[in-house]
Amino acid sequence: MEDKLLEEIPSLDLADFRSGDPERKARFVQQLGKAYQSIGFVALKNHGLSEEQTQALYADVKSFFALPDDSKQRYENPELAGQRGYISKGKEHAKGRNTGDLKEFYHVGQEVEDHTDPIGKEYPANIWPEEVPTFQKSTFTTYRTLEAAGKDVLRAIALYLELPEDYFDDKVRNGNSILRPIHYFPIEDPDAVPADAVRAAEHGDINLITLLMGASADGLQVKRRDGKWIPITALPDQIVVNVGDMLQRLTNGVLKSTIHRVVNPAREKMNSSRYSVPFFMHPRSEMSLAALNSCVTPDNPKKEADITAGEFLNERLIELGLKKK
């Protein structure tokens, strides 16, 4: 896998890791680690989300984004730097760009149920739209399911890095993770938007790992190491799981946060919607992203200065245009 350039991302089964069979578990760990060293993405089945849950979520997401703009904007609070509630059209742009992406989205964040954990004071309260009364249940059920899957993926990553299996457990407990339902809205007149505007410009994710539920249309592409863009597609029962910038930084580049984008459809299809729901798995703000000693070698010297996850997130929110300096 490492010796050839992939035309498609590997498909893995989380049931292998959860099976209790040491051989299946070890094979999953090696396949995941090798994929994350080469292309940074895998397709994952048996992640815990049922078809019924998925359908309920997408029904609620579509209902919310179908509301008039002034209704949606009732749930937008600029003081939260886009960390909860609605973020309106064109507000976010990729790092290094000024043109806003052709999307709107909604953020659902961590609910700290352990009131003895002081981290709860760092998080703003979630915002729930009154017009879609089942939105809270469907999004937060999805949040917890993907969070559980993400914890197991991180346990497999820890084993691949020859760390204790529970290395990430305390770092992501009540972590600052975000579920983001996205609506790539229809463009009735493509000539009316900036010439360089795209649904999501090329970028790497900020977080440790991203778990992406299948989108309602094609468009996601990943940049291979040779510079070629290849489409990412997953079967209906799969999610796509990729490495984020925090994990790349922690592993000193051993695991790859691969650049990806969502391209515009053909001109005649620009007037149609596209929906997707990524879960951005973040650690607690105090987690150090200093390179692991085992990932710093004479052949791979330390690349980045020490920084905490909270400091890194703050930097990136400013770069994305969601937060002012």
C-alpha cells in the first residue's frame, strides 16, 4: 500500500477492531495505520449508525436548511466564532483564501454530562432550532454514535503508534468535538458568484480525525502525494474517516492530514443542493500537540513548535474567518 499510489481509499470494518479476536483486531490496526501513513483516508463500515438514524438525521437537516434565511439567522451568534448554531452562507473560507465557500452549516457541540469536569465551563450551550423539534435528538444521537466510533479509531491509531491503547481516552473525554451538518446550497446563476468560489476549497481538517457521513451527491476529492486529485466515494453503509492536522502535528507528519476539497458540480447541476455531515473529533483544549518522541528521528526531525489543541484551534478559527484576532 505504501509502495503504490492509491486510486481509491481502503475499506475497513470497525467490527474487526471491536470483535475481541486478537488477529482481526491486529489486522485492522495495521491496515488503518498504513492507510493513514499513505493517503490519510479510509472508508469504514459497522460504525454504529443505523439506516433509520441516518434517514432521521438527513430529514431534519434538510428541513432546517429549507427554512427562509431570516429564520435560520435567528440561530446564528457571531460572538461564538461559529462554534454553535447556524453559520450563514459564505462566512467560512479555506486557510489562505478570502473567497467564502458556497455552503452554510450548523454546529452541534459537546454536552458535558459530568458536572464535576471543569471543561464544561469552556463550551457554549448548544442552540436548537424551534422549527425542527426533532433536530436536537437526531443530531445528538449521531454525535454520540460517531464519537464512540472515533474513540475506537483513536485506540487503533494508538496501537499502531505503539502507544498504550487508551492513550487518547482521557484526551478526548468531553473533548471539543463538533457535528457539522452542511448544506451546499443551489446556485441559480453561476455567473453571479465569484469566479473562484467553490463548495469547499482545498484544505486540511483542524482536528484529530474526521468521521464523514455519506454525502447526498458526489464532489469530495482528495489530493494524492503526486498531486493528482482523486474522487472519494463511500458505499451507503460506510463513513469516510480521515486524519486531521492535530494528529499530523502530534505524529510529526508520520500520519498524513491529506488535503481535500468539494468541487462544484457541472454547471447544469449547480442549481441542486448537496448535503453532508462531518463529525470533527477534537480533544480537550489542554492536550499537548507536541510531537511524540517516537515520531521524531534523525530521518524525520521535529517539524513544528509545541502548542496545545486549544491554541491551535484558536489560530485556525482566525485563519478561516470565523473568529477575529
